[in-house]
Amino acid sequence: MLNKKIIFLFLIILIMCFFISCKDKEEKTEENSIELDTNMDNFGRLKSFSDKKPIIYTESKDVIDDYCDFKIRTFDKNSKPVWEYKWKDIENNLPIYYLFSKDYFVININKVIEVHDLYTGEFLWQIRVDNSNEFYIDKYDLYILGYGDYISKFNLKTGENTMNIKNNKYIKADKIVLDGDITVYNGKTLKSVSFDLDGKLIKRGFYSPEKIRKRKWDKVIVSDDSDASNIIDGNIKTFWHENKRGYGEKESIELSRNLPTLIRKLYIVNGNNSSEKAYKENAKISTISINLGDGKTINYTFDEFEYEGVTEINLIKPVVSDNMLFKIVDVKEGTIFKRTCISEIYTK
């Protein structure tokens, strides 16, 4: 009988030790979670213009005496400003990198990552990191390489830290790519490790960095049936001009590719750039309507007219498209000829 009591007490002690051990592990997990530093000043200023949906954006850097302002400005589909956010750089050397997601704008300024509401520009939260530019975003989450020695995952809306992978457990990665899974790699050796979006190891190997290149079009058709191949020949010294009476308002240019392509940026070389004299004498497009091929249309107004100038149109949300339709809405007249010219259109 006494032996049974001793065995029973021994089992109770074992069970109590088990629960205490589990509790200790839970407490250690809580201690290792990442806390956001909400007291940092992001030195940013927001200016709101409208409540429209932002479609395109511009960036600029204005040098003022011994400091500069870095500015992101967003525009709606009619090229009207929606919001503008400006940061002051006292030392004029901020490393700046930013990305857009479905509902958020994320920017890394001097190793401080800020999350903003895409539609209003409102500042939501921020976190200090060790690595300048290495982060990626998907629909709901932010993935960072460089918060301490971790590959970390944060909820974009709340800033909650939901995943940490010890970087030096695998390789000393200094680059991160998000493409269906999480891949981190060493920029010198190109050794890589891939995880699923919840942090489970998938594979080890070597990574080949993507080469960003100019993407040309395969075919061009214009509404006046003239030869417009110069628009896609890769040479800004050649040009196309419309053949209609007047300045060719409402004339259109349709560009197509054999296969759909991911497009983040549009580049337009406006006017006749065969010489500086020809650029001044001929008309340029001042407003152009662009059907992106995914059902969306934007109206872009050029604010600069410069010989051999390349206008960059940044899409907040990249599109996958095999065709685009450009329509002349308004023109800037030349000094002599009543013909509107364009030299080149390409994308990245």
C-alpha cells in the first residue's frame, strides 16, 4: 500500500515538472519576440490633395543649402495629385528604398523602415533595422532581412512580428527575394536558402539574380496606318509623326508583345529627337491617354519638355500585359511644323 502511495506522489511530481517546463518555454518565447520602437521620429511631413485612388507616383530630391528633401508624390488616373510625403535629410546622404503593395507603401530611410497607408499616405508604424534595403512585401506581410540576425515577418497593418528565422543558422545572407516563397542568398557566393511563407525550410542551392533590362515591343499599329516602327526600334534619334491634318489629337498608337510581360515602369521619349533644332520645330505630346491592357486607363500630363529627355511613368501596382494603347489627348506646339512626334516607348 505504501509503495502505491509513493508511486502516485512520484507521478504527480513528474506531471508538475512537465507543466513548469512548458511554462518556462512559453515565457522564453515571449521574451524573444520583437517589440516595435514607437518613439522614433520619422521626420516626415504629409500633404493631402484628394481622396482619389493613387495609380502612379514620382520621386524627387530637392537640395536646400546643407540638407535635402526626399519626396514621394502620388497621382490618380488623371495625373492629379493625391498625396505627398516629404522627409528631411540633414546629411544629404540617405540611402532610400521603397515598395508598394495592395494597400500599403513601405520605405526604408537610413535603416528605419516606415509603413504608410497607400490611399492616404498616413504614417502607420516603423522599425529600425541593420540592413539598408533588404525587405520585400506581399499583400499582408513585410519580410525583412536585417532585423538583428533574423529573417523576420511583420503584419503590415499592425506591425506584429509573426516569424523569426536565425540567419546564421543557414548562411550569412545579405539579400532577400520574395517570389512565391522566401529566398535569401549571399551576394558574393550566391549560396541561397528558400523557405515557405511561414518559415519552413524548402531547399538550399544557388541563386541567379534577375537582370532588369529594357523590354521592347514586338509590334506597333497606329490609327493613321503609317509606318511607326521607329517607336520600338530602340533608337531615340528616329521618330514617328502622325499624318493627320492639324496636330493629330485623338490619334492612337497600339503596342503589343507576343507574350504577356510584367510591367512596373513606362518610358516615353517625347518629340522628334533627331536634332535639337528638329525637337523645337516639331510638336510634342503634352497629355496622353494610356490603356494599360488590364482594363485600367490613365491620363498622363508631361510637365517637362527637354531634348533627348526620357519620361519615366511609375506604376504603383505592376500590370501583366501583352498590349497597350496610347492616345494623343493634347499637344505642345512646335515653332514651325504642325506635326506631333514621338521617338520611343519601352518598359521595365
